[in-house]
Amino acid sequence: EPRIDYKDDSKGALLLEPQRTNLFTYSQNITATGNNWEIVSVTAEESSVISPYALQNATKIVRPNDTSSAWIRQRPTVVVGQNQVISVFAKAGNESVFCITYYDVIDADRFFNFNLSTQVISGNGLSDNTYVDSGIEDYGNGWFRCYVVIQAGFEVPQVQFGVGANRIGIPSGYLYVYAPQFESNASYATSYIPTSGGVVTRVQDACNNGANEQVINSTEGVFYFEGSALADDGTNRFLSLNDGTTNNYIYFRYVTTSNQYLFRTQVGGATVNTLSGFLTDTTENHKFAFKFKSGDYAMWVDGVEISTDTSSTIFPSNTLSNIEFSFPTDGGSGFQSKTRDLRVYNTALTDQELINLTTI
């Protein structure tokens, strides 16, 4: 069942994510002590406003009428040395600063203060040696997804959500939160995984069984992709046009080198060419086209011809038969991305047609 992401584009994008687990239990209900949430000095009110998922199920967190520290927290079990991703949606009330605190017995409190009015992140956690990344993403209607990536130094850390900078804010200050998530052994946040009493795992997305040899012209054509990587995370991610084996394919790949991509052609088990380039940011939307024809290979990106090759080697007729969101034979499970458009043309397009096709 495809999941369509509309965050960046009203037309939507096919969302393909890796397997992840939300270690926060009861992400749907954080108001009651005993649901693995510990409530310290604050009041939590369930279903108080409309959440980013268009339901009235967000939680209001209210400070006491003084300036003491106050928060809610959970204590997930993690592996020391692995990166942990904490994410939660937050919306300002009469207090505009939302605080995520990561505490363990090794490095004590690390504060990450998210200003929901200015989208500025501050706090001592940004300079800690276990800090990896953080961010704040606008989801509209006053909601922001706040996230922190941090390396674990202790098996059972505390993760705290507070109202006001460093968990201290104005008396009776309040704001709203929704969908807390804790992903272990990860480098970026994925989409929300609801929990209601225990940890929940969402398996890796897979997309395969596309096209056939009657649709794809193996002797000439254009392999076109518009989309973005989920992260520049140092992994290989493949999108391939193949014959169901690793002998004959054209693949597009985000590579382990930061912000690098490439197209590779393999015919009869031998590599014909590898055309590569760099982008400023692979997580931004781009348009890629690879023209293949005897003596006329070319790679186009965002309206510009990046690289060419004049090899005469091409596939025999009726060779390519499959589109796979992975390396050939990997079952469509290796292309973590947002895919906005995917096409295979059965003729080699002209330069002007490729300019028109790939211009952003």
C-alpha cells in the first residue's frame, strides 16, 4: 500500500522509508502516569487541539504557576554508542519555547530549546560531544516537528519534554505536543509510528514488479526520475531498470559520498559506463534523466547536460523488463526516497526535449 507524502508538494511523492521502531510507548496517550510517561510538575490535557494529522488528539502541557522546572519524560532502553533520533510535533500556546532534554548519568542534562516563533534552536546540547544533528520543520497551522539526533552514552537515558527554555518558562505557560517518537540506531527522523502500550516497528517500504519487456525499449530510451533522498546519510540507495538479474541493468544511485549521485549501465555482466555528479543537497527535489542509445549516452540534471559517453554497446532487444526501487534482485527495498515522478521513454529524446523534461 503506497504512502503519499504531501509535505513538500501538493502533488505528493511516493514515500519509501527504511525499517524503524518507535521506542516511546503510548505515543497516542501521554496524559496519565502509568502509561510509561512520568509527569513532573506539569499538567497534561489530552485531545485539546487539532493535531497535524487533522484530528483533535494533540496534548496540552501546562506549567505550574511558578518558574520551577517541569516536564514529562520516558526512559527508553538503547545501545551505547548508537545514534538516537528524538522527534515530536510542537505548537506554541502562551509559551513559544519548547524544550527537549536528553539526560544520562554520563553527561547529565543536554537542553535543546526550539523557539516556535523564530524557528531558532539553542541550548547547551548543541555543543555537547554526543550531539549529531537537530532541526525544526514547518508543518503548517502553527505546528513544527522538532528533532534531535544524539549519540547514546548510557543504556537507559531520560528524554524529557518541557515548556520554556531549559524546562523553565513563564508561570502557567503552556504549549501543545503530538506524536513523540524515539528511533534508535538511526541518523534522521522518519514518519510517525503510533504506539499504544509497547514499542512498534514499521517494516521497510518496498516497491517492485514494474513494467515489462513489451513496455521498455532496450535498444534506446530515457530513464527519468524526479525526487529526493530522505537523507544524505552515507548509504547507497538504488533505483534500477533491469532484466531481473544483475547482468543487465541501468541504475540510478545516491552514493556513500556526500551529495553524490550516478547512473551506471551494465550489459551482459560488463560495465559500459558510470556517469556521476554532485548536488548541493540530495534531500532537495531534483530531476534526473539518463539517455541510452548506441554511441549516445547522456546524463541530464535540472535542465543541464552533466556528462556523456559514446560507447556503442547497448542491450539486445527485449532485455530490460523490470523497474525496481533497489539494486536488481533486491526486491524493491533499497531506495529510501520521495519519488515525485518516474518514467521510461522508449526513444532517445532530443536535447531540447531533455531540457524541457528536466528543468526545475
